Amino acid sequence: MSTLNAAAIRVALAVHDRGQRLATDLRDRGDRGSGVVETIILVAGFAGLAFAVYLAVSSKVHGWIDKIPGASGP
């Protein structure tokens, strides 16, 4: 029975050690490029929002200009 307990303890320690090494490797590696991807997504989102606002405001302004007498030319 003591041999079985010793083997179980060795396996448990090996698994624990492997988990610790994997955790250390992940911490040391970091998030390479995640900041770049997040920045691209944010810029694309704001560009899309700006374009939608431009379209809404542009059509409104053109509508107001068309109502001005003589705005289309002589």
C-alpha cells in the first residue's frame, strides 16, 4: 500500500509541477499583439460611427441648403 501511495504522490507532484511551469510560461509570454488588434477594432468602429453621423448630417444640411431661395444658382 505504501508503494501505491508513493506513486500517487509522485504523480500528483508531477502534475502540479507541470501546471506551475505552464502557468509561468503563459505569464512570461504575455499578450503579443492584442493591443494592436484592439486598437484596430476601436479605430474601425469609430470610423464607421463617424461615417454614419456624416451621412445623417450631410443629408440634413443639403436639405436645408435646398430650401434656401437662390441657393442652387442664378
